[in-house]
Amino acid sequence: MRHYYSADAIRAAEAPLLRSLPEGVLMRRAAHGLATAVARELKSRTGAIAGTRVCAVVGSGDNGGDALWAATFLRRRGVSATAVVLNPDRVHATALAAFTASGGRVVENVPAATDLVIDGVVGISGSGPLRPAPAEVFAAVDAAGIPVVAVDLPSGIDVQTGAADGPHVHAALTVTFGGLKPVHALGDCGRVELIDIGLDLPDTDLMSVEAADVAARWPVPEATDDKYTQGVTGVLAGSAAYPGAAILCTGAAVAATSGMVRYAGSAAAEVVSHRPEVVAAPTVSAVGRVQAWVVGPGLGTDEAGAAALWFALDTDLPVIVDADGLTILAAHPDLVVKRDAPTVLTPHAGEFARLAGHPPGADRVAATQRLAEAFGATVLLKGNVTVIAEPGGRTYLNRAGQSWAATAGSGDVLSGVIGALLAAGVPAGEAAAMAAFVHARAANLSAADPGPRPAPTSAARILAHIRSSIASL
């Protein structure tokens, strides 16, 4: 499990170390880690370390000191180093003295022959876009195609929300220290590398699952299990107009666990023709007993769709509501607010706006948490970074790393996976987070198959890689 920390939490954890260590030791400890990461990046990109050229763009805070010390350490490995000092009167004096003593040169602009730029402009205390001087420097860096390693976070990106409201640094790699911050999941940080500098940090309520966490929690049949005890997933989806949604949703539920999937609706014949293991019926009254309901994909917003949603929400079973179900629910929020059983809502930004009365805005985490509290339900806000918030504050972030899952029908697949996990007894927040992780991985796998490079994919192909995604955990 990865945990994310506010800037205040990081500063509080640094305070006892700063008191106990000699002055400057913690900064140099961080800078050693930064220099090592930069050296690896240089070797990866150029095939060498000695003889390469780096330029540190330095602001007035500690991140500027980190960048200067890192450039100083790189000088000892044969790297040619320059620095653009944006605020000479406020630069970290000790680090600058060490840098110039090592043979580093202060310059007005990033040299054209630079192999890599170190962004040490703004630290975790900064806010807002880049100011004109650094914005001009990094516009030139972007135009020249020079890769950037950011210190702690790319300057100009908000540490808490990951939002970039104006000019900001585009980093290929971000090197951070002690603990991850929300920006490292939410923002445009490139690859993120965490350097341990000895901070004592507690677990938080803002986290993301990793492959090992999902593998440990994924339902696996035991010796005494049968198809019923592993979880029976009920699906109310699809219609005469959109039978594909029912096929994708039920197929995903089948792929996610080894229990049973029951379907009720007008697409019963199409579902069985694609998934013969699904037990299908034309109406909910004939479908039989289930342990969780998936409601909404392709369902329609007419009276039949509304009746299906009301039926599911009136039970004491876990329910996931998606797509058309969310549109209906926006007009009848009391159907969820009054529920005691677990409920998962999975809106994209437009559906979120219908439910909340406004779009999620720049702070997607806070917006999702507020909606979860308002509805008393787990809310999964879709996006390249999926935000899953539970009532009470626990929130998961799932960074897809790409947008292959942004394709028609992909959400139907995700809903089916969540429903299967709910039926198997996985708690709502964990079920949504685990499903989002596996779904994003399946999208990556589908785009990479058959190779040798990623190519456009589809919801059906993502569905076909759900089992591979689970197996690869």
C-alpha cells in the first residue's frame, strides 16, 4: 500500500530529524539520493555519466539547495554542471558555494548542449503557476526537448491537488523525499522515485493499492467453496438498444471471480449467446438469489430502468450503480442516502456533475470525498487517476499511467468486476480500488497485445485481458 502525505505532515516528520542532525545533513542526504537518480537517468538516456551535461534551475527554497548539492555530487562523477540561479539574493548560500567550488558554473540560460535539467525552482510550499522568469526558462527547455528531473514535485503544479493552472514544469522523472504527496498520484510528474531520508511517517487515509495488495485480497476459492459461497453477482444492465453493455458487464463479472453470474433484462438471449455460463432471465423476479447487484450500464432511463434501480437499492445487498443508473439516481438521491447496505457509485465527470450539481473541479479528491459523505456511499470518480472515496474519509487513488481505458464500454467492464468483488464479500472501498487497479492493468495489457508496441484497444479487448491482469498480480 502506498500512502500520501500533506506538506504539513512531511514538515512535521522532518522537524525531529532537523533538530537531532547537524545542520545541512538532511539536505545533503536528500541530495545524494537525487544525484543517484539523476545519474541513472543520464546513463539510461545517454549511455554514460561522465562527460554528460546537466543544468540545475534553482529557486530560493530548499529544493534549490537540493538541486545545487546534487549537481555538486554529480561533478565528482565527471558530469559538467551549470546552474541558472533565479533569485541570487535568496539562493541557498552553502549549497551554491559548494557547487561553484566543485567547478560548477552559474549561467544566465540553460545551455543548448545540456543533456538533462534539474528543476529546483519551487518546493512543496509553493503554489500557483510558474512566474514569468522560470516559465520562460522551461518553455525554452521544452522547445529544445531537454528532459527534466524535478526535485520533490514539478514546479508550478499544486502539491495537494495535482492541478496545473498555468505554466509548469513537464518532468520525465520526479524525485521526492521521505514520503509521497498527493501530487505524485494526481499530477503530471512523469515517473516518480521516492528517496528514504529516515522520516517516521504513519499510515494515512489517502492511499493507493499496489499489485501485492490486490493479489493478497483477491477472492480465491478454498477447498470447501462452491459456486454459491464464492459469490453470486446479479446484473441489471443492457436493453434492446444497448445489449452490448449487458454482454460486457456480465462477461467482466464472470472473468473476475469463480462464483456465479445471474442476469435479468431484455438482453438475456444476447448475453447467453456470448456467455453461456451466465444464468439469464427476462425479469428480476425470475433471476434467483444473488449476493450483490450491478445496475445501470446500458439500462436506459425509462420506467423499466428506474424500476430495476429501485428494486436493487431496496434490497439489503451491496449495489454498484453506474451509467444510466446514475442518471436516474441524480433525480432520486434519497434512494441511496437511506441505504444501510454498501453502495458504490461510479461516475465520470459528467455524471458526477449531475449527482453533485457541479463538476468535480481541480481538487478531485476533496470533491469525491464530499459526494461520498453526501450520499453515504463509496464514490469512484473515473479518470486517468481514478479517485475512490469512502464515507468517513478513506480514499484510494489509482493512477492508470495511460488512457487506454478511455474507450466506449470500458466502464461496463469495470462495473462487472466491482460487482463480482462485492458479491464475494470484499468491502466496498477495497472492491472499487482493486477493480480499478486490475481494470487499468487489463487496458495496458490489451493495448500491448500482440505487440511489439501499444495499439488502439477496445472494451471487448480489455475484458479479454481481465483474467491475465489478475494472474499477473
